[in-house]
Amino acid sequence: MAKISINLKEGKVNKQSNIIIGIDLGTTNSLVAYIKDGQPVAVKGVDHKNTLVPSIVHFDENNKIIVGESAKEKLISAPERTIYSVKRLMGKSFHDVKDFKDHYGYEVIDEDEEKLVKVKVDHRFYTPIELSAEILSELKRRVEQDLEASVSKAVITVPAYFNDTQRQATRDAGKLAGLDVLRIVNEPTAASLAYGVGLNNEVDETVAVYDLGGGTFDVSILEIRAGIFEVLSTNGDTFLGGDDFDRAVVEYWMKQYNWNEKDIQEDKALSQSIRLLAEEAKKTLSTKNSFSGHVNHQEVSLTKDAFNELISPIIQKTIQACQEAVKDAKLDIDEIEKVVLVGGSTRIPLVKEKVSAFFQREVFDDLDPDEVVALGAAVQADVLAGNQKDVLLLDVTPLSLGIETVGGLMDTIIARNAKIPSKAGRNYTTSVDGQTNLKVAIFQGERDLVKDNRALGEFILKGIPPMPAGIPKIAIHFIIDADGILKVQAMEERSGVKTEVEIRSQYGVSEEEMAIMLLESLKNAESDMKARGLLEAKIEAKNIILSADKFLKANKELLSQEEYQQTQLLTIQLRATVEGADKHLINEAMQQLNTYTHPLAHRAMDHNIATAMKGKKL
Ligand code: ADP
Ligand code: MG
């Protein structure tokens, strides 16, 4: 599997592995897994102990970046330089996150409500994408150390409820970390795959995946038909999880031992140790009936019964969400055939009990609930690598697909990351009177101008009956089938004239090319916007020049010589600015011409109406 290459500069032999890794990029913890001897295994750190990497990024005084367990230790001593829960910020604008801004110990930037959020450390700003990329880089390093070879391909999981922007942000984070992200997979899909559910294309199944992590809870109902996973419904609470159990324990102790809330709040180190002890108690009670420990020279204890009573109302909330999810999926409870448990908090016996009771069946809990998503991602990766031939997969479009419109602008019809199969369409019209042919040029990419995107093909819709510009109604449809093959249809709806072509777009661009194109589109976003503005101004100006010429021709006898000449002059001036590249000059010249001709046009209109009236026989 491994490819050997030699680094000429350093004289070192680099081993490259073709293994595709599976990554669970979690809110609390992240981890990486791959298939070893046919089995998915989660990769441990250098200590050979932990597979979990806390999803925490710390910037030390010299702006050196530390990720994972050592970063977690800085949560108390340097909260403003220690970023956690970055997953909650992925693909979000400040407007989206401002309600829970106070949850963070670090600074979330609010310069522009509509823009994507950034995090500020010292004088530097970091996007959630960059921060996630740091976590991904750490995982990449881990697996490379383990394999003693470099890896470059990955599958990354996201919650089923993530939207396109959040998925794209995750993909971009992977790219920044030097990974080809072959697929973004839903966490519940991965969890099912880890248990082998969905790998047999012959069986159709309906599965519930219950995921209770550190700070988030979600439940998804999946329908698996012939290897295609469809999310029927999701429900949950993005602020409910193991942290709430810890908090309930702390509050219980405060009452029990008469601790002063204020004293604890003011002593950050103390409150953190209490919180950590509460978490330890919680974990202990997953296997034992009682816990005792020390904090600040005081002995504290907790029994399993007391703990269960504390957390019951929280678990009840998750059960209600399950109920909603089943209802939204339009299913009866007995139609759910399998229940998969995910997330560290499902180790709690009472959680298992309640979930099992609600769904009225045994739950899948043999695998480590912390690891199951990453293990499933590794299975998915293995399928992608072609090692599991008979498994079918649902794909997404990697880049936007669209057509060229007036002035060379890209008009996206199917946005990147749309689910395959997919269908979308839009209406267009002609720009010239009597136009009988229409060229449809198809492009792929994220840039505003088609010349910067990749041309996929073009065809001509012929035989449009001659009509004035703007009258024909031309519907263009893009259809991507399950194999990623794009079909483009164009039809003039008034006459029924129709053309169709087939394009293989999925294989048009390699991952590397795609990465470059995305990077370019990010880099050039600003200049693209300028270019677009200029083009639009030019198009508008040309239209105005055309109408001005028409107007002069039609109304010559109505205008004084001066009016005629002045209009002509302003038109010539506008034409000159269109040759240039200054949007403001064009706009100014348009404005001048418009203002000058406005009263003239009114006069002409009045005259034309009067003439029309005269001709009418009353
Ligand atoms: P996320 O998906 O949010 O990254 P995880 O699935 O890693 O989170 O779950 C982390 C949560 O699981 C934490 O609240 C942790 O305290 C809890 N947890 C881990 N082990 C146990 C255990 N043995 N018993 C109870 N809770 C546990
Ligand atoms: Mg998780």
C-alpha cells in the first residue's frame, strides 16, 4: 500500500501511505481511525493510552500552538488564549452565535454581524476553519507517527444537522490541514457503519442513533435503502450533554456541604477542581455504586442512586427529543429496527436503560461510544478506497455547477456540496431581438467569472421562434444522477424547442485541482467582486446607449438641435467610459445621460400619446 519517495532536499526517504483515514472532529473530543488488518482501529497518542484528543487549541505566550490534552490544562490558567468548542462556531456568523457568546472564555469577534465569526487571541484573528485545521493537523501527525508514513486522504464526520456552510467549513479545515477530504459523512451514518449496519445492500433498515456527548445531544433517524443512507429526521439540543451532569453534581455538593457559591466562583482554580472531581464521580458511577474523593481538604461523596436522581430530568429531555424525532420521521416506535449509542455520556447505565426502554429494544453498545464515529468514518474511508466493492455510497457535488450569462458571469445552478442525485433549474431569456439560437456554456467552480472556472461543455439551443428580446422563456435544468453524471436540458417553453446534453462532471476535476480552485476563489473574492461590479456597470451602460440611440432615431423631429447634440455627446462620453475599467466613471456618465434625457423622454411620451389619441376614431 505504501509508496516510497525520496526528499532530495533532506535526503530522507519519505514513505507515503495510501490509507484513507477517518476523523471524528468533535465538540469536546476528536480522534482518528483507520482500517488495520480489516478492522477499524482508533489511533492512540505517543503515550499509547488515549485515543481521544480534546478539541482544544491553546496559543502560548510566543503564539506557539498547542492542541489536545496539554491545551486542556490551560483552560484555567489562560482561558483567553485557550479555544474550546470551536465546532459550535463552524460556518456561523456572529449573528448566529451571539446568544451564547458568554459561554466562551475567549473573545468572539463582532465587527460585522453578517460575516463569519472569528476568534481573537492577542492581536490576531482566527477563523473557526483555521482553528479546526489545527486539531486536524494534530490528528494527522498522530496517525503519521503511528504508521511511520505520511497520509493525505481523509473522511471527516459532521452532525447530521450541519448545513452546507458548516460542511464546507469542515472540508476547508481539512484542506488547510493538508488533507484531501474525500467525503464529509454524517456522524450517525458513521456510527451505523461502525456496527456494520448499512454495509449489506440487500437489507433495508431503519436505525435510530442516539448521541450524547460532552456539550451536545442529538438523535437521528436514518433509513438505509440499498446502501443509501437517508436522514429522515434529527432532533436534539446543542447545549445539553455530559457537562450538565457535572454541573448537577457540583450543585448537589454545594447544597450538601454548605459551600459558599461566591467563594467558589471567585476562585477559578477551586471551581475547576470541583468540576473535574464531579466529572470523575460521574465516570466512576458508570461502573460502581458509590464515589468518594477530596477537594480542598474536604471529603465528598456521591451514591449512584443520588446521582441517578440528579440526572433523571436531563435524560428525560433527551427522551422527549427522541419522541419528536420518531414523530418527524413519520414512523411508529416499533418500525425502528436498530438503536445505536454514541458519545461518552451513553456509558451511564441510566442513559442506556432509558433509551432502551423508550425504543423497546436492546441497544448497540458493544463498541467504545467515544470511538464509534471515528471507527465508522474509517469504514467509510475503506469503502471509498475501493476495498469493499459491493457497497454503494451517497455522494455530494464537490464544486458548484452553473452556466455563463451575459458578460461572462457565472450563474450557479447547483451549489457545491448538494446531495447527489440532484436537480435544479432556472429561467433565462434572450438579449437580442429576433434571436433564434442560444448558446448554453456549462462551468464548474466557485469564481464569479466563468473564465476563472472550469468549462465543462457547451451546446446551442436552436430554432427559437423569433421574438423580441426578453420574451422567450428558456428553462435550463441541471440533473445529476446517482453516478455523478450531469445532464443539462434547455427548453424554450413558449415553443417547446428542446436540447439536452450529458456531461461527466464528477470526474472533471481532481482533488488537487479542486483545492487550488477553492483557494483561488478565497484569495480572489475581493477582486472578483470588483470585476463583477465593473461588468455589471458595463452591461447596464451598453443597454442605456442602445436605448439612447433608439430614442434619438425615433424622436429626432421632437428635439431641438441643442438637445439632440447634447444627448449624442453624453452618449459618446458614456461609450468612452465603457471602454475603460473604472466603474465609477461609467456610473457617473450613465447618471448624466439619464438625468439629461429624462425630461426629453417625458416630452416624447406625451407627444406619442397625443398622436395615438388623434389617430383613434371616437
Ligand atoms: P463530543 O462528541 O461532544 O466530542 P464525547 O462523545 O467525547 O463528546 O463525550 C464526552 C463526554 O462523555 C464528557 O462529558 C465526559 O465526561 C463523558 N464521559 C466520558 N466517559 C464517561 C463515563 N465513563 N461515564 C459517564 N460519562 C462519561
Ligand atoms: Mg461526538
